[in-house]
Amino acid sequence: MTQHNTRTHDFAPSTMRPAEAARYVGVSASKLAKLRLPHNRQNGPAFIKLAGCVLYRQSDLDRWLDRNTINGSTRGVAG
């Protein structure tokens, strides 16, 4: 008898559904949904749409966080 995995998804272990991805990056799931809209996509993380299912790769979320990291040492530099 074959056992089936009962996880919420059986995709690659580094992929997440929107709610999980939102928790991972610290924003709401609705914010991620807004960033998936065509006119906002350049501001959001890359995502996969497979048979109507939205998935995020952890590596894409990490890259998006890195792109949006502001280095505090550049603030208030007098010229």
C-alpha cells in the first residue's frame, strides 16, 4: 500500500503557497496578491502559476528581500 504525503502541497520543498510566502517575508497575503497584478509585478517577487495555483520559490522571495534591503550606512550622509 502506498502512503500519500498529507502536506498542504507536494511541490518542491522550497516552494510556498501565498499564505506561507507572506508569513516568510512578513507581509499580508493580500499584499502579495496585489503585487501579482500585471501593473505591480515589477515591484513584487517572482512567482509561478501552475494550473491556476500560485507558488513562490524561497530563492525568489530571498532575492526580492535582498533587492528591497536598504543599507542604513547610506542614510544621512552629508555632502
